[in-house]
Amino acid sequence: MQVSLETITQAAALIHGAVMRTPCLPAPKLSLLTGADIFVKYENLQVTNAFKERGALVKLSSLADSERERGVIAMSAGNHAQAVAYHAARLGIPATIVMPEPTPFVKVAATRGYGARVVLAGEVLADAQAEAERIANEENLVWVHPYDDAAIISGQGTIALEMLEDQPDLDCLVVPVGGGGLISGMAVAAKARKHGIEVIGVEAALYPSMIGALRGEAVTCGGATLAEGIAVKNVGRLTLEIVRETVDDILLVDEATLERAVNAYLTRQKTMAEGAGAAGLAALLAYPERFAGKRVGLVLCGGNIDPRLLSSIMVRELAREGRLLSIRITTADRPGILGEISTLIGRLGGNILEVSHHRLFLNVPAKGTTLDVTMETHDPDHAGRILSALEQAGHSVRTLDLGESRI
């Protein structure tokens, strides 16, 4: 089976009514942030909160009765796992899912909740794939690859068909890249449907596997990335061939920009994006000149993010924006000093969130004390005015990095 506009349109008919036709809507706040005219495809609204349902259902529906009886196995960092588990349960197919051990608990729990047997193995997808292949051979299970499969790729390509039906004037599609299944299907569909449209891929800088494969270069892949859904060391053979023929460019984004994109989706669009889901927006934040003035379609391909991680990202972004300030004040140890400092900060409009009072630091005079203060401010200029006022009042002040030890 080869991937073509015909196989993708057939996939669209097959999944109709079983997979949500998600909206593709203008995002004026993100447009203002980036300088591009942005339209977002909200695949985080799927039942499993990610686009993977499309390809999974197409693949599972293609199985013969004898294959369904044997059961299926897949490896995934989470979203493909949930998609296979969910639709396998709907179709009455036993499913085993192998996931890397660091997979966010929210994804592991959801996959088990759909009735699949979950096996945790290894640190990255390559480790999980090796274990899945071993189990598949041992138990004679049918392999459902997360990206290097024509049925899977055709299913993912239905996203581009819907985007161009809803927004036919798009100049460019910006698509997250892991193993390449999503961008392969979307690129085939988009290029067949609209002449001249650009398809741009985005990889996490820690996992530039597709760029390395396209260039025939050995690249280093590894590290803890926010975009674990696209943290792939080995791209697919079929996807590499399609990407080489159809994709215009691939960009890399760093971790700080991924965090900024996740935060922007939450605070500006009021929607949840996991790291991989926000990679497209991260590219526009990292390379604004590349997309300035263009009508850009973004795929918010997944929203499965751990709530604690999301909370941490929001706090870190407040610090980066100068709206959360943490300082260490060294001053005289006398009655009323804490009240004076609090009054000064409050008078200038700072909102104190946390205070830690120390007297036993050996680098502080015996009659001195230190105060660690975390506060909300309006912006960096406002924070600077508070720091200047504290110093003018006779206190020694230095800023602390977020998370710096207060002991």
C-alpha cells in the first residue's frame, strides 16, 4: 500500500463518525504574538486528546478477522498508545502497549483505563520498540507501528484535508515531527490539494532525527525534553521517503521555546497543549521572520500533559516575563525590619507570595539577617523599581534564579 490522496480520502470516509472532525479556527491572540496569521487545528479535542486516533482506527479496521483474534501490540510514548487502546476496545481487539518508563503518568493511566495491557520498558521509544518487537514475536501479536505504516500515515493525512476544507487560503502548514507519520500524511494530502502550499516540520532540538536522516548525517539524540511525544531517535523508512519528496523544511526548537508555546496556548487560547502539540507554535516563536504575514495552519496535535508539569511551566514563564521575582535581601536584624520591607514592597505595588527569614547564614554578620522574598510584579520595569527602592532604603539585594536554594 502506498500513501496517496486516494488512500487519504478513503481513510477520511472510514473514520467519519468515529473520530471527531475537529475545528480549525483563527487564533488572533497567537497571530499578534507571532506576526503570522494563525489558524489552529484542535486535535486535543479528540476522545484521547490527540490526533493519533485517526491512523490507529484506519490500521485496526484494515486487519483480517484472524489478526484481530490474535491481538495487537504497539509501542508509544502515550498518544498512539491511547489511540490504539481506545479503538481496539471499541472493535473488540485485545491490545498490548509498550511505553518508555519515563512516560507521564497521565498517559499511562489513560492507556490502562481504555483496557489495554501496559508494559513499561526502557528510557526512550527505541527501547520500548525493542521490547514490543520481542513480545510480538513471542506471543504472535499483530504489530501496529506508530508512524512507519501506510495505513497509519493515510489516517493522519486526513487532518490536512479538513484544514484545507475549513481554511482553503492557508499558505503554510507547520507540523510537529517525531517519526514522521503525521507530517508525511499531511504533506501528501496538502500538496495534492493545493499547489504551492508549504509544509514545514518542527523537531525538538534534543531529537533532530529527521534532519539527520535527510542529510545522511549522524546526529545526537537524547535528553529530557518537554516534547516527549516527538522524542524519536529513529525515523521510519517510509516516512523518510515521503518527507524527502514532499516537505519543504524542518526547523528545530529548544526547550525554553517549547515551554513558552505551551504557556501561550494555555494563557492566550485557554486550551491545553503538551510539548509536542505546541511544537508548531514554538517554531513561529523561534523563527518569526520565516512566517511573518503568512496564513499559517498549526496542528495542536496533543493535549496530554501532566498537570504538575503544566503548573511548573506557567510559573517559569512568569519568571521569564519578569512577572515573578525572587530576591534575597541582606539587612540589619532589628525589630520591625520585616514589616518595613513588606510595607515598601506593597506601597510600590508588589504582591508578596512567600517570605523565608534566615539568621544563621555564616556569610551574614551576627547582627544581620537575610530574607528570601518571592513576589508578583507587573513587568521587568516594575520589578526594577522595587529593587532600586529596597537598595535606596539601605538593604543589600540580589535576585535569585527560580528554584535556587533558599537554605
